[in-house]
Amino acid sequence: MARPLVAQIDLAALAANVERVRAFAPGAEVLAVVKADAYGHGLMRVLSALAAADGLALIELDKAVHLREHGERRPILLLEGFFEAAELDVLARHGLASVVHSIEQVEMLERARLLRPLDVYLKINTGMNRLGVAARDARAIAKRLERASGVGSLRLMMHFARADEADGIEEALARFEAACEGLPHPRSLANSAGVVRFADIGGDAVRPGIMLYGATPFAQRSAQSLGLAPVMTLRSKLIGVQTLTPGDIVGYGATFVATQTTRIGVVACGYADGYPRHAPNGTPVLVDGTRVPTAGRVSMDMITVDISSCPDARVGSDVVLWGQGLPIDDVANAAGTVGYELMCAVAPRVPFIVQGEGDRSCTSS
């Protein structure tokens, strides 16, 4: 019998989340962000559930080419663009769009002689201070791109650093508007938090990421309150039960010491499966539908949980590490991280089961 740990992918939930994006940003083009193998869900696994998106956005050139070779005809945007001039021919051959965020990329495009011109998104730095041309240079660079033979259509874009905060959009928007004054090109501004605030932000295209997969981009607003459904559910079972008396410890380092008679359940899941090793005592887990706390250090292959509140729990009881019934954000918050990291960290040894396509099992993306 196989180890009971699986990651379930709910395609219907993903498709419903795309519709939630459309409800928040009516009329905007939706570029579904599928970088990092669709946030750990498996790009090719989930592609069919993204059919209602207008296009896709990712980082990895090889994945973009793979999509084209498998018949994907919608716009595909490379969010970090190209890294060397030799890649431009690949982008042109496969009809890929590119973010341009540096003067070096502009110069490469100006020198290029391409099979077909590229659709370009000029990224403007409005305070994130990662990628993006300086706001003061945006108009001049846009004019250069307009003249470049390697450029087809041109759009303007930015990335919010604090769209999840009440006062986190005004300054960045003001910088963007000032930088783009007089430029007639379509605009793409909103990430997931920005999508929810689309009425305040606007734009012609949105780039939802984490919200597509059923997690919240906000610290104080749950995914459920936004109408989002979890796409990934990490499931396992209890494979052992121990009864502790006062003073007994659990696991490495004696990080949990029983103060009373305590029932401990052993879950088949550990940090080698992608569960965060740094998750402290008290991190929530569902056992037979009841929320219980972890107890003791996360091991490579096992987690121990306090099932004293579940008198009927036994070997074979169902466990949810995150997903249906237990928001991934609750687990991430307890572990001092974010849902993004948990999704992306699920290990290759964990089998995936795709719901919505005959509940097929697969281990590759």
C-alpha cells in the first residue's frame, strides 16, 4: 500500500477563482500568473482550468516554449523578460511577449533583427525598487521602444509593493501616472491584491497570481471572505497513536512536554514532503474534520499532533495539512511564512491527484 500522503488539485475551484478575478476586475484582460510551475500546482496539470483567462504570465522561457509546443495560442508574457540577446529570436519564433525593465534590454531590442516584432510591456519602478526603469526615464524609453523595429505593441506596467495595505496604492499610482503622462499605451497594474482593489486602481490588464490558487493576498482578509476556493489540499492519514503521561516528550529536541494525559497522532508528512520544518507547536492540522495543534518538532517524514480533543481518532483517520477545511494561510501564518512558499515547496515525492478529470493520479507536472 502506498504512503497515504497526496496533494489534491481541484480544477473546478481554480476555474471558479478565475471567475472571481473577472468579478473584481470587469472588462480587464486577465493574464493568469503560472510561474514556479503554477505556484507548485503543476502548470500542465492545471492549464485546462485556466481556459477562461485571456493569457498567461510566467518567468521561465523553457516553460513558455513548452506551452507553445503543446498548442497554447493565447498571449504568454515573460515577467522578467529576456536575459540575453540570443533569447530574442526564441521569443520571436514562438510569439512570446516580454517585460522590458532595463536600459540594457532596450538596447538589445534596438539592435535586434527579428523574424517578427515582440509585444512589449515596459515596466516602471514606482517604489518596489526591484525591476523597472526609473519613473523619470519612462517617457523617453517608451519613445525609443516605439521606434524600435523589434517592438510590435507596447504596454506600460508596474508592480505594487503594498497593494495589500490600506494606504499602499496612492503613492505608487501617483508615480506611475506622472511617469506615463501623455503616453497612450494600454496599462497593466494589478497583482492579486490590486485585482481586489481594481475599482481604485483600474487598468487594461490584470495579473492575478496567488488568488487564483485560493489563498489571500491580504494579511487581514481571508480567502473565504474574498470568495476564493482552495485549489490544493494536502491530505494524509494518521499512521500511529501514542498516549503520553505528564512529563513525556514528543520527537526530537523535546520541544513538546505533556502536562497531562495526552493523545498524540502521528501523521505521514514531514519536511521532506514540503511541510515547513520551522512550524511551531500549535500549528493547525485537521484530523477527521477537527482542528488540532501540532505537538513537537516536524521530522523529515512525520508530524505529531495533539488529538486529545478527538477521542475517536485512530490509525487511518483522515488528515488535512492545508486546503479544504483548513486555509493554507492559517498554516502559513502559524509557521511565520506565506501560503506562496507552502504551495511551491511541495516535494516531488508527493503524488498529485487531479480532481475534475476523472480523479486521475499523476506525479509529474
